Amino acid sequence: MSTAVALKPTQRLTGFMPLIALAALVAALTIADPDFLTQRSLIAVARTAAPLIVLAAGATLVVLCGGIDLSIAALASLSTVFLALWLPDLGGLATPAVILVAATIGAVQGVAHVLLRIPSFIVTLGGMSILSAVALVVSGAGTVRVVDDSTVRWLDLYLAGYVPMSAAMAIIVVALIAVVLKVTPLRSWISATGYSESAARLAGTPVDLVKIGAFCVSGACAGLAAVMLVSRQFSGGPTMADNLLLPAVAAIVVGGTAITGGHGSVWRSLAGALVVTLLRVGLPIVGVPSAYEQILYGAIIVVAVALTLDRSKVSTVK
């Protein structure tokens, strides 16, 4: 009991980290470029953040269970190819079909992780390689143009003339996941699984089903992120979303979700995604070459993990 009490102040401080970082970034970018707070710039930030928010929200559930999903970006890229290929024949049904296929692929990875007792890191690392190869084969190693995007164009509309529909959808996805977790036992099951899987099993938590469900939602979110990307790019590509993997992981850990599982929330990942997006947008504004972007993400992930890591679960540093 004393350990749990001792962690609470740290957890509360971690919860404020993304908001503090977000406010500091907005202030710094406004000072560097007074035009940053214009409507045009903020809309651009919101549209850029939307796919990342959705990817991070789904993957957060896997991390809360104590796992990791490294295949989300590759799955999103493959999903953009599927969507571009299916739109001419399926029309409006292509979007739910792509999301369903992506969710199924995520669930298959979850089943492999649970039944074969293979670490999620290995399963999704292998999945990332397989999905990337499939995307290359299916697309013919090239971009698949979308001739008629009328069924996904709604994501480029604006609510009240100001809020991008894609950003609104991203927030709705986060809110929906958060509500489902709050009104069902899922939140306690996921937290219990992340804190201690063995103890959760003894308490009667359906650990295996919880993990498979988390991977399924992560896959579905990758599919939805793909739809957002296609609506912006008017095409699908085998590597279109590949550059979102590190930002998504960074968004999760910057948001304060412990990489060891059990502690965090999708709302925190939303804030973390906004921080990461502002960094991506802000680097050119302050004159930092884009080549340093990956270095920055790596540093952010290491620092954020160091601040959120539950060291009581790590008996040996390897």
C-alpha cells in the first residue's frame, strides 16, 4: 500500500507534463513566429495531428496492457493501399472494410502474442516487416492514385468553418475509447493487466481477451488513420504512414503513459500527440533542419520513459 501512495505524487506530476510542454511550445513558437497563432496555422496543426492522435490512442491501450505495438505505422500504410484500391469498386463501403481488415490484422497479432507467448515487441516487429512487404507487393511498389475521393472527402470538410473534420473525428475516437473504458470494467482490467499480469489472472481478469482486444482496437485505429491520410493525399502508398511510428510512440510516452503498463490514458496521448505535432511543425520555424527530427524524437522517448518508468517492475536493467 505504501508503494502505491508514494507513486501518486509522481503520477500527478507526470499527468501535468504534456500540458506544461504544450503551453511552453505554443509560447516558444509564438515568440519565434508571431503568425503562428493565426487560424490558418492552427488548422494546419490540427489536420497534421489528426492521424497521429488516432494512431497513438489505439496503441496506448496496448501499452497500458504492458505491451507495445510497433506495427501500427506499417499497418496504416498497407491500409492506405487497400483503401485506394478498393474505393473504385466498394465506394463508401471501402472505409469500414479497411478499418475492419486492419482491426482483424491487429487481433491476429494479439492472438499470436497471447497463444504463442511471444513478447509483443517481437510479434509486432515481425508484423511490421510482413505488413510493409505486403504493402509493397499489393501496390506494385508504387503510389496508388485515388481518382474518385468523394466517399472520403468529408474528412476534409470543416465544422463551423474552423474545425477540420479529421481533427474532430480524432477527438471523437479518443472520447469514445475513454468513455468505453470508464463505463465498463475494461479500465480496471487493462490497468490490472499492465500492473501485474499474474496477479490479474489470479483475480479473475480475462487477461488474454483484454490483450487481444487492445491489439484489435490498435489495428482499427491504424485503419482509420489510413483513411485520414488518403483523404489528404488523394492516394495510397506502401510507406505513406511509416514516418508516424516514432512520433506515435513519442506521443504515448510524452503523454505520461508508463511504457511498463498500468498507468496512463488516451487523453494523455492526445496531449502528447499535440506536443509532438507542434515539434514537427515548429522545428522549421525556429530554423532547425528536419534532419534532426529523428534525433529529437529519440531523445524525447528516452527522457519521457525515464520519467514515467515504473522501476518496481524492472528488477534488472539489461
